[in-house]
Amino acid sequence: HTDPVWQVKWQPRDVSEKDLVFTSVSSDGRVTRWTMSKSELVYQDVMELKLVADAEVGDDSSDARPPDVGDGPDDDAALGSLAGGCCIDFNKEFDHLFVVGTEEGRVHKCSTAYNSQYLETYAGHHMAVYTVKWNEHHPRAFLSASADWTVKLWDHGFAKPAMSFDLNSAVGDVAWSPLSTTTFAAVTSDGKVHVYDLHENKHEPMCEQKIVRKAKLTKIAFNPVHPVILVGDDRGCVTSLKLSPNLRKGDNDPARLEALVEVALKGEE
């Protein structure tokens, strides 16, 4: 890579595979796969994050650029400019599928099998996407968190978000709860943690709590077993928080999330 690397992910491997494999994403616009054997570390670019014009995404928002403006041969996309990659996550069921968030706000669905084009481009954010996270139990649903103050829930078969949540400040990170398919938490630059349970309330957070006074929260992680979350901030502190009983409800039945996403997408049509 020639620019900062923002995320690295280990790949699941079969018992028969001897080498360790991981993937990195960088501001240089490349998603790179690394193979670590006993004697060397070999890399290969999986995807170059080519810029996509609004017209190609089917962006019908009022501020979308008219298709006849700037689409000549000197257009950025035509020059082969790359979008800086910010984050990546691999699907939990189909490990060749992954989504990448970019600095210009697009999220792209890609496959390790096709390195020449995107399978889908999701246009919803208009600033950098800091985190993308597939749901652990629902193979079609993922979340994205952005500097544009929003967290969006997507079904990967649709180019428009199923739900959008405005958190009134740049969103540094988002994570699904391991205790419930419909619960997730996000952290924002105004020092707050927001916990949503979509089964209980699709519009408002179950909990919104200010954790730090003069720092931006940057990262969040659920404990995989216990009802505890950790949050990190830009002043170097990590804070441990215990989830109250009402935030531990629910189960990991994917049908609960499936029903919510289906209703939300019908409402969008």
C-alpha cells in the first residue's frame, strides 16, 4: 500500500489450508489479500476501488449530478481515479462476499472471485464511511456508519438502505450485539454511545448515554459472551460499560431481523 491502511481482516480457512490469509484496505484505493506462509508474505490486489459516477448508481436524490455534466473523457472516473478505502467486512455465510466503505461515502459489494467490477454499489452516505458490519446471523443484512451523522441498515440485494438512523454527530463505529440479532450499538464524536433494539423500537435508541466529556468516541466492541461493551476515544482512554437488563433482551433468530428489513424495504418502494 502507498497510503494509510485502515483495516485488516483475517480470512476463515479450511483445515486443509496451511497458509494464513488476511485482507487489508487502504486510502490508496486498493483491497489487498495477503498470504502468509512459513518463509514469506505474498500479496495480491483483490479489488481497485474505482470511482463511480452518480448516474451509474441510480442516485435519484435531488442533489444528484445531471448525467450530461462532467461525463466526458476527462471525468475523474474515466481517468481511473480510485476512491480511498476506509473499512471492510466479509459476509459470515458466504466468505467470498465482502463490503467496502469509502472516503467519498459509497459502499461497494465485491467478491474475491471477480476483481474487475463491483457486484453492487450502495449510495446513501455523502461523507466517509468509517465502518461496515455484516450481521452475524442474517446473511443479507449489514450496517454502515459514517461521518455524515448516520448509521444505515442495508439488505445487500437492494441498492437503497432499509433504515437510516440520524445520531446528530459523526459516527465513528458501529457493532452488532452478539446477544440479539436486532440490537446494535454506535459511538459518536460528541462522546455518546447509542444502543438500538429494532425489535423494540425502529426509530429511537433504547439508550443514549454520554460517556466522555471532551473526547470523541472512536471504537466500540461487544464482549462475545458477557453483557459488556468497550468504547475507545481519541484521548487514549478505553471505557468499560455494562448493559442494563432491557438491553440484553432478544435472541439470535434471524427471522426477527428479516421481518423488520422486509417491512422497511416495502415502505421504501
